[in-house]
Amino acid sequence: MIEGVDIDEVEFNDMGIGVWALKPGARLRMSRLAKTVVLAGPNGAGKTRIFNMLVSLGQKIQPADAVKGSLAYLLQAEHELESRVLEVSRQRAKYPPQALSLVEAERQHRDAFNKVADIQRGIRHATVLQRSSGEVPSFVRFVPKVTSLLDPGGFTLSDIAGRAQRLSNSSETAEALAPSYAFSVLRQANDAELKRRRDGGGGSSDAELRAQALIDILGRLLGAETAVTVENDMLLIGGFAPSQGSLSAGQQVLFQYGCMLHAQQEYLQDNIVLMDEPENHLHPAVLVQVMTTLASILRHGQLWVATHSVPLIAHLMSQDDDCLWFVNDGTVTRAGRNPEVVLESLLGGPEGTRSLQELMQLPSAYAATRFLGECLVAPGTVGPNIKDPQMLQIREVLRPLAEAAAQSGRPLRVLDFGAGKGRLLASLRETYPDASRLFDYIALDDSARDRPECVHQIELTYGKQSAADVSGRWFENISSLRAGLDEGSFDVIVLCNVLHEVHPDQWLGDFSVFASLLRTNGALLVVEDYALPTGELAHEFGFLLLDQLELKHLFQVSEADRDRHLFLRATPDKPPHKDRLVVHLIGRELLQRASRDSQAAAIGELKKRMMSEVRRLVQSNSDKSVVGRDYARAAQLLVNAELWLEARGRTAQ
């Protein structure tokens, strides 16, 4: 399965696999891909070209084992390059430029340099498709292109058998292969049934069961009244031979789909299936049946769909609300939480969307309803993604701190509080080749669910270790961490999308522990997404998302504290992440100031700010889904803050 794609025009051209299919200068970047990926947009936007690019990339990249071998070879080549550089320097010091020994040394240096560059290029190419396994992805195009079925009546039995066999691993020319496949399966069943009856009965044979499965699939797609049979060595569909033209174009496509689904069950289950405009000739309800059957077959595979069909998009989003991507003018953007951009492109602009909205919920109401519904569900865990902008923010904060620690002859000790799957360590390792030297990473998470994945990241960074070694870098609770590691030894404690999930009753205790774990000049790094895209029920008060004003009250921050750099706030300079993705660096000294009164003041400020935000959004009169989601988030935070204040007798705050 492909979990992500990240490639630009320069790198694509460097791979030498064709012509860049997107907008000049654009970057194809898709992350957090699940089992279904939907590309939607107007004609000519680039959906088919993206499919072609994926197939080309899959043919070019290396399997994971080869990449590992390349990494080892790269280290060897880099050492060789270093020795060549030294040799050239020695030769230049001893001989004139035209000396043969110097010329030879420079040639060897160029060869070594080119070798390193080639290996680095191959490794870089291997990462443009992030895969769930180390295998090179295999692609299957799964949409019939021709509607006219080819009647097998004019072929020999040997020809029919050959065509039937070809359908088991190919969807090309399905109009010619599917009728022969159905004939072959049903004829074998007829022969098996006749033999069984001659032999005195008994249970149905494998051939009969196989034929019944095909009949069931075709019945669901074509309807029970359109029976598919073999009589007098003739294939009949609804009582007519394919050559008699009794089937509509849509029925002929459905017949091909049914035969392909039956023939390719084993072939499809581990492959990546590409369906380019599968809605052609088909009623939406029947197309949904095709998709449902196909999804049940894909075990470890993945389904990519390029479509203009709003009903199909609605069905697929009901299975995975984040599967939708908008393709427009040679660019690709995630649209799962902003479906109106896709709807407008498919329905003829805002006017067409408004016409549809008269019959359906507005996107703003849809987004608000979904966010509020998510507020009744426990939060999930995000896996590693080295291109995550939040990880970039953390790396930018940690790098100068790590360099300062390195000048003191030690690594920067970092506690990843709420480590989850270890995405912070994965990001550090992928960014800094010497991460194991720069960072002394410790993970803490009160759930063992994600421990195997986090430990895997630890092993990738620090090498395969014994159980005892790993236990020294992963802890399930504060008590075991304090028992195993020195207090006052941490430089930074990172809370990435964690503080808003921590029960408020635990804040003061946690801050006290953090202060005891940090060095005198250590700091707490709080990273939050203030446009939280999903709601969650992290504790009895839902979640509480504190920004700069609330944190200032919580830690009683003064101007003098800011002048001493004890309280810093950083956010990207440009949209869409400006003032949305924010990091706060809070000095150890400030952590000790948090109290019950300052906590109540902070949550009281949150309530006031959210009340103002709700009023602003109500007056905006926008039907955009982002506004609906912002309104739901602000309203939920307002309620959550009020619930805590009331429960703690602080309603006057």
C-alpha cells in the first residue's frame, strides 16, 4: 500500500521516466493515504496523468532491502570519497598540476564523488513513494474501456480456455476475455454436475461452487432477471448470445466487472488497483456495488479512483472521510475536510453547488456536525511523517539547542511526552544523519498500544538493542521513568498535540514533575494545532486548547520573563499554517508558578476568547466547511471550559 507520495518536477525528470504531467513547478505531495484514495476534479485536471506517473514511479523505485543495501554501500562510498579528498590534497602539496599521480588522484576523486551522488540519488528516488511494506508496488488498471462483448461462440475450446486464463491477471481487452471466462467457468461446472449425478450425487464440486460464486456476483450487478448460463455450448446472457446485442452498454460493462472481480480475487488482493472514471455507462447504485465487492477483495491492497461522480465520492467518503483529493490545473490538494471545492468543480461552480445544497446539508453544517460528533470519540494516534509541518517546527527549535549541547560534549536529552508511534524520532532521524549522536531521545506514553512502532523507530535510530537497552528509552509512566533516569537531566520535554488531551486535574502535577526532570535552563516545548481538524473526547471535559494568552495566565508570565527568553512563541510566517501551527517554549522556572488560581484564570480566558470567536463566526454568514468546523471547535471549547469552571466552582471566571 502507498502511504504517501512526494516528488517535484526536478526529481521526476532526474529519474528519467517520462514527461512531468502536472503544472510546471508544482509538487505532487500526498500523505496519510489509506486503503482508498479518490482523485476528483474537472476534465483535463491531471487525474489520469497522475495514475500514469504512479505506474512509472513504481517501475523505477527499489525494494526496501535494496535501499538498505544502498545505505550500507553509501557509507562505504563516503569513506572512499573522504580518502580520495585527502589523497588529492597530499598530491597537490607535493606535485605540479600536470603530474600524472595528481591527475590520477583527481580522477579517482571524481569517480568516488559520482558514485556517492548516484547512490544518494537512488536512495532519494526510493522514498518518493512511501510504502507500508518494503515491496515495490504492483499496479492493476481495473476499468473496462470497450463496451462491446466478444462472443466466444466462434472460438475453439482451446482458444476459450486461453482467453479465460488471461483474465485472471489482466484487465486489458476485458470485453474479449470476460465472455470466454464466463463460458469456461460455467461449462466446467456443467460438466462437473453431470459427472456428479452420474456417480450417484454427493456435495457440489469445486467447479460448481466456483460457478455459483460467479453467478452470485453477476446477479448482484446485472439483476437476477439477467441470468448467465451456458446451454448447448453457447454463452447466454439474459437468454441471448453476446453477439445478438441485447445488452445495454452499461450491462456489458457490468458483465466485464463481474467476471474480472471473480477471476482476479487472488491477483487483486495485494495490488494497487487504479480505476479511471469507473462511472462511465453505470448507474451510481450499481457502481457502489462494484466498489463494495472490490473493497472486500483487497486484503493488503489499495484502491485509487479518479472520478467525476458525486454519488461515488459520497459513498467512498462515507467509508473514509479523509480519502478525497482535489485535482485541478495540474495540482493536487487534500479535500476530505473541504469537499465544497470538489463539488463546485464538478457541479459547474457555486451556482451548481447551491442547487445541490437545497436538497442536502450545507458543507458548513456537515463540517460542524462531524466535528461535534468526533468530540464524543477518544483521540487517535498519528504515525510517522517526516514532512509533517509540526515536526519541521520542532526540528527548527531543537537544532540550535542540540548544537549548543554538542559544544558541551553531550547530546541533547529530549523527553517525548505522549510519544505515540515515535513520529518525532523518525523525523529527527530522517533529517539529521547523526541524530543518534545529537539527540538522547526518551519516549513516554501511558498506552502500550503504539509501543512496538515507537520501539521500532528507536531501533532504527540507535541500532538493534537488547530488551534492557530499549526499556531505557521507552517508559509507560512517570514513576518508572523517574526510577530509571536522573532528575534534572533533560534539556527539553516535548508535548506535541498532547497538552489539550491531558486532564486539567493532572496539569499541576505534571508541570511539577517536568520541573524536576528538566535541567536548570531546560524548557517545556508545547506544540499545538489551533485549527484542530477533528474533535475528540480526551477526558470528561473533552479537550482544552490553550493558546498564548491562556498560557501566559497559567504560568503567570511577565514582560521580564519574555525579555529573559523564558516564554517564546513561534509560528510559520505564511498561510495556511500561520497562527494555526504554533510552538511555545516555556522555561523550567515558569512551570513552578502554575497554581489552581492561575489554572482557573487560564481556562476562564479560554472561555472568554471562545465566546468572542463564536460571535464572530455566527456573523460571518459563510457556508464554507472550514467555517463550520471553526464554529464547532470554538463552541465545543466554550462548553468544555465552562464545564470545568462550573465543576471546580469557578463560574465567575
